[in-house]
Amino acid sequence: MKKKTKNLRLILGIVAFLGIVSVLVFSPTASHSKAIASESHAETEQAEEPLQHEQVLLKVDGMTCFTCRWDIKRKLMKVPGVTSAQITSKQLTWWNPFSKSEGKALIIYEAGTVTTDQLIEVIEGESDAVYTYKASVLSESFIEE
């Protein structure tokens, strides 16, 4: 019985020690709090001047499945300035899951950070030996804020 109590005390001591260490290591310090405050102040100043956004609707040919849409969206969201990418597709034949589909990409991005040609290059750059994507512009416009 004494051995079990001794082991329990040892385990509780270790858990308490780890808890104290985690609080000391992961709690924000005063300098960390100041850095966060200055970052939020800078963000507030930037938020005061409105960002101009543009949107482009692209026709994307060559998508065959959900993974194609996901890959293209993932790649577009990595482009600096892109704030939103919605990829849709419609199967041309209902009975063949591997048939090509008509796809569209609605991309919203900060004006002046990226061009439509660069976005098309990103989409077509996702092509590989099996899937070949071709993109073309359907419409472009500024977003009024």
C-alpha cells in the first residue's frame, strides 16, 4: 500500500511540474504582449484605408473530379493577394465519372497584386500527364466596397 501511495505521489509531482513548466513556457510575456499590441495597431491602421479588390471569372476545362477542383483551389489560395477562390464544375456526361467537365473559377484578389494572366498560368500549371487544364477569361470586374 505504501508503494502505491509513493508511486501516486511521484506521478502527481511530475504532472504538477509539467503543468508549471508549460505555463511558464507558453504564457505570453510582456514583450510578446507588446508585439501583439503593435501588430494589431498596425492592422487597424491598414484597415482604415480600403483595399481595392478585383474579381475574375475563368472558364476551366479539363477537370474530371473533386480532386481537380481541390488542387486548383489550393494552388490559387497560395498566390499572394488572392483572397477567395471558388471552383465549380458540371459533368458533361452523368454516366461516366471520368468524363471532362465544364468548370468555372471565381477568384477575388487584391488589385495590383496579381494579374489575370498569372492566375491562368497557375491553373494551367497544375496540369500533369493525366489532367490538362485550360483556362480562359469569362469576365472581370472591380468590387465596390
